[in-house]
Amino acid sequence: MKPSLRSRQEPRRLSNAVIIGAMLLSLCVLSIVKARYCATPFAGKAEEQLQEQMNSSIRMETEDESPARTPGEQEEEEDEGDEEVSTTAAPSTKVTAPKAVTGGKKKGKPTCYMTSKRSERCDASGDIRVDGNRSTIYVSGIDRDWKTKPYARYHDPVAMSFVREYTLTPLRAGSAPACTRNHSVPGFLFSNRGFSGNLYHDYTDVLVPLFISTHQFKGRVQFLLSGMKPWWVAKFTPLFRQLTRFDVIDVDNDREVHCFPRIVVGATFHKDMGVIPSKSPGHVSVVDFKRTLRAAFGLDRESASRTGGAPGTDGKPRLLIISRRKSRRFMNEREMAEAAAAAGFDVRVAEPDQHTDMATFARLVNSADVMIGVHGAGLTNMVFLPRGAVLIQVVPFGGLEWLTSVTFKEPAQDMEVNYMDYNVKLEESSLIDQYPRNHQVLTDPYAVHKQGWDALKSAYLDKQNIRMDLDRFKATLKDALDRLPAP
């Protein structure tokens, strides 16, 4: 008697089930092994926690472009006329709003959209009335409110909590305030709150995005600054003079109703201290930004040289040591300077801070052929280094290469600066005197990283100083000298 078809298929089904079960078991085992032994330092929730807790004065996330909140247009190159015509009237006098300049967009149709995970841009043309005292922008032709914060750090709730919110609202007859000051050029509103005041954030969050978003106006734009810090504006006025022909307005407090043919709110972020030419109006790069800085601060040196070139160097390349007074300071700074002088460098030591005269310090940095400093905001001054100069970033002990890479290594390469790492060994770190040799801070930095930004910052940035190994330091200087352009 022949076996039935069903009876012949039973063993085959059983065999297939066993094979599938074995495969599933293998996958489970591999997943467990990977999770236990192959986890990266910033995987899963640990990575999310670290990114969310980046609440220090120096941040370092790399952001990708995010989807638009609503469809919006690319930033455009503008030619808004030769000069601004500004008229002022007493508050009791009604002033007619300026004729709208649409700039190629549908008249009166504003767009607010995310240009990256870190930045939002609102752009409106028509009858525009800015009442900074009420944080309100009245716009003709719209039927809904738009709320925005003009600071390029949207991914960071701590920074954004300090930024004043503005509302674009429909302009309705009889309800909008009368113009007290008319402008014939576009207005551009941005904020210097958030983490500005820290030099790294000044450039990453405000100045580079401002350059990306306004250079195409060729000076024919009126800056409106929210959260104005007068000392901050004074510090960067030379740069503002390269981007606008007009004084910066303290929009929150000047008690005027400013009327414009067009308003742009919020600068566009590309990457940390950088510009993506393919995304920028006119395809400008960070080299163009550096060129603008050179013009702003009157910097003469275009290129570094192995034989120096700055006044008073007597044919020697100049080394600038960025000093720090508190954490991450060089404990043998004098010995470093002596070793560098013996190696043939003209040596300067300087410590920039919030009160440093920007123009004076910019000229000092521009005179340097090699600049060295421990990871920190002071290294932001590399924007003033001449082409071909060498930046040496001293990376504190603690597995911080990921941090130092995104903040200074990658930007330096775009700025035509030769970049070098000096990774601090445990024997060069003051941490070796603060913890037992078997302490987690010394033996397993990545375990500390997984505890979040506050733990990382406390252990490796706030409490660490460095005693440079002079033999390693001399070898690094020799390498830097070889990288300098020949005369």
C-alpha cells in the first residue's frame, strides 16, 4: 500500500521546522553576544541620552538635514536696490507701509520651514510690520500664526529656552500697529541668546549661519537682533559691517514699529563651524567666510610659512600657545614655551576670554604659523589662521576623539588649515593623581560616556589638566614644522 501524500510530507515539514527554529535560536544568541561584547560606546539609549544632555558650553553634535516643516523655497540671491530709504514718524502719525518686493515668491505668502535639525527659517514678503516689543511680526495675506525662535540650535532645548519666541501673525485692518519707521530693504531677524558668549557657539550657532543667510544681500539688509548684548555686538561689529550697511537694531527694546517689504527670520545652519557650498546661495564656502573675517579685522597674512613672515619673527615660524586658566590647562606651559623656542619657533602665549579685544587677538592669531591648545572654545580662533597654518588640538584623556573631531578637526580641514591631534596619555593627565588606578574613570572611559554628558564633562573636561610629555611635544612640533608651506 503506497503512503499517502500527506504522510510523505510530515517528515519534511518537521525537518523545515527544526531548521527554522535553529536559525532563530542562532540569531538570538548572536544578538545577545553583540549586545554584551560588541556594543559601541554610544549605542542605543546611551547615545540618545548623551545627545540630549549636551548642556555644556561646548557642544559637538553633527546634524543632518531634516524634513521641512512645511514646503519652503531655497534661499535666493537678492538684489534689493542700492540704498535703504528709511523714514521715521511720530507714533501718532500714520505712515504708509513700503511697496512690497516679492523677491520671486508669491506676494504675502510666508513660509516657515526647518532648514536642518538645528535651524528654522521664516520668509515673508508684502506689508510687513515688526513690533519687537510684543515679539510680533504682522504679515499681510496670511491666515494663520507662525511661531519661531531665530537661533540655530533647535535640537537643544536648554539653549532654546533662553531664546525669545516671535510670532508671524495675519495683518488685519484696524488691528495692526501703524508704521513708525519704514525700510526699503529686507529685514533679517536673529538672536544672540542661547549659548552665545562662548566663542565656539558665537560662530557655530550665530555668525556662520548669519553669513550663509545674508551674504547674498550684499549689504542691502537691515539686521534686527533679539536678545541683544551690547558688548557682544561691539565685539563683532567689524564682521556685521561686511554683511550690512546699517546699524544693528535692538528689536526687542527700541519701541518702534519697523515696516519692511520683506522679512527673513532665522539663519540657516549647515554644520559645525562650516558651510556646505552646494546648499549656500552663490555656492560660497567657509573659505569665503574666512575671507570676510580677514577683511573685517584687517588681517594681512594670507598664507603661513615655514620661515614665518609676521613682523618681529626674524625668519622663524611663530607658535601660538592658547592658554587656559581653569580646567584643561597646561601644567608645564613655561617648559613648553622654552622647548618650542629651542626648536626654532618664535613663541607667543595668550589666553582669550569674553573681554578680549577681538581685533587685537585676531591679528595675533593671524600672525601665527602653528597654534596649539587643549580642546575648548579658544581653538575657535583658528578662523583667523592664515592658509596652510597648522592647528594642534590637544585631546584630553578619556576617549574624546569623537568630540574633538566634529568640533575642530573637520572644520579645520574645510578652512585650509593643517590639522593635528595630540592625544593625551594617562601619564600626562592630572586624573592619574585624582583617582585610584583601578577606577572606572581611568580604566573604562566609555562606561563613563554612557552615563551621559554631565558625567563625561565632569570627569574629563572639568577636572582634568595636562602635563605635556616634552619629548612627545618636541616631536609634534617637528611634524608641524614639516607640514608648513615652504617659502
